[in-house]
Amino acid sequence: MTASTRAAEPNGRQAPSVGAHAEKTMNSTNPSSNAIPAGATGTMRALYKHHAGPGLMLDPKRPIPAIGPRDVLVRVTHAGICGTDRHIWEWDHWAANRIPVGIVTGHEFVGVVERVGSAVGDKVKVGRRVSAEGHICSWTDYNARTGNAHIARDTKILGVDRDGVFAEFVSVPEENIWPVHPKIPDHLAAVLDPLGNAVHTVMSANVSAKTVLITGVGIIGLMAVTVAKCAGASRIFVTDVDEKRLKLARKLGAVEAYKANDPKWIEKVRAETRGDGPDVLLEMSGNPNAIDDGFRALRMGGTAALLGIPSRPISFDLSNHVIFKGATVLGINGRRMFETWYQMEEMLLSGRLELDEIVTHQIRLEDFAEGFRLMQSGEGIKIVMKI
């Protein structure tokens, strides 16, 4: 991480940075110094899926995306590598059946507005620092028109269904643009997408004054620890197989961290919760054993919010885990558009989220292979590439 700096507020005062390793944010009023003239074409550097197999390739001369009347061209400055990108890199079963060869990958980013379409409103200005919601829809189906656009049936995802953000430029519809508050540093603004997953999961489960069990403390599970603490959870318990991440979870606010392969951990967490079990289960791993154990630990009448995605269909004891238990089960997908974005902005500005030890590395785009190696080896947690 680089040394902490602070970004200037519009009135010229120095705004305190959010996090101990904040980088200087982009000026939110001036366009980038090497802006592309309207209507111009050119090339850019971009990481793309070059074949139906492991790895990505850096294309130094990818065409800069065209924009339509309601689109915004963003010059990407920082992009986060996430679990989905790792699936694409490794070309697992999911990726092989989901990802089109040739696509530019990546969906977590912050950047600066480079150009806007002719019909874009006054709120999106050239030079503004922005991120964006990566789920793109037409806003015409039932869910989109009734406050649930995050599960619209025509959703397309940046870096999965259309070209993404591991590139110098990305085109995003105006409706998806999120202006980034000047007090939020670039390395955190680049990971608003996964933070939003954690915030959506935690807030949906109504954790205030409740005991919370988080199964799986990968990137988003660790974020969920600090989010749940910020949201007023009384006590937080976590499970995982990685001792390093269990240790970090304790540092972020978990009162107990159990090895998932300890046959007595359910007995231990029940002993800590009046013998009943935790009030809330946040399942972040997608691991079949973790899902089963989490429901066995959950108290009767508890709430389970499920974000983790199993790699294949699983066997599940519906009768005992849900019906006889009287459990409330919530399926969590993406972020609520845009309720979750307002929530996580306020949490970040409160100073109560601890994310700097989760964003462990910042690397250059050219060093992308090292970024994926750090993620695969467990040496790194959240990797941010400087584009």
C-alpha cells in the first residue's frame, strides 16, 4: 500500500481520507489531461479472455468502446480482481459454460468520466470521478419497475456478458453511473461492487442487536464482518478453513473464529448463544458442508441470508433446516439498485468500516498474472490493479 494522502474537497479544504492507506483521489471537476475528443476513435490496453482455457491476455490495441446517446465513457484508474474473475482466469465449469471467449473481463472499478453521450443529463460531467453498478438492465420488466432491478430478467453483467473494466476505458449506461464521494479513496472506491454484496447481505438480515454467524471469510465474508459490526450486530462468529483469514476476522470484530473442520464448532457456538444457536446466518462460502453446518447451527426461527454460490447443485435437508426450524431464508444477489450504494457510502463516511487490511495489494495492470497468483496462493485477499 502507498502512504496515506488526503483529497481536496470542492471548497479547497483537506478532507480526511477513509482508511489508513488512502490514495489521492482524482479531481472531480477537471477532465483528464489527455481526454479523447468527442467522436474520436483509438485503441487502449485491455485484459481479455483470449481462448477457452486458463489465463487472460493483455491486448495493447483493443478498440476504445463506442458510446451511444445515453452512455458514459469512463477512463478506468483502478480495478479490483474478484472471485468471479478468478473463476474466469481458471476457466472452471461455471466459466466455461458462461463466459464468451474474446470478452474484456472485470467489473469492479473507479475512474473518471471521459466522454458522455448526447442525451446524458447534466449530473454526469466530464472529469467526474465515478464507479458504476455492474448489473445492467433495460429498466422495463416487472422487477426493475418495482424496486428490484438487481434481479431484472434481462440483466447483463460487466465483464461477464459485455466488455468489462480490466481496460483503460469502459462504456456504461448513464443510469448505472455512481458518483464517488471525494472522501472515499481510490483503492476503496474500486471495490464498491463486492462491498455492496456484503452490505446487501448484512442489511437484508437485519442484524442489529443479534448474534451473527458468518460461514466463509473470503473477501466478501471478511467485508461482512466489519459491515455487521458497523450495522450493530451484538456478537459475530465466523468459520473458515484458513487460519490467516480467521485471525483477520477476529481483528475486524469477530468474537470467536472456528475452524470449519472442527467437529465441535457447532456445539461451541451454541454454548455461546444460550444453547440456541446464532440468530442470523450469513452464508458466504457456497461450500455444501458450510451451508449444511450453518443451518444446523442456526437457532430455531432464525434468519439465513445466502450469498455464496455452490459450484454444482447440492443435497440439502429442507425439512430439518428450514421447515421444522421455522427459518427465514433470503437469497441474496448483487446489490439493491441503488439502496445498497447509499448504505455503503454512509458506512464508509462514518469511518467505522475497516477495509484496509482486506485490500492487501495494489499492482499495475501489466502485472495481472502476479495479481491472480497472489489470490490463488492466499498471499493476497483483495487485489486492486492500477490501470
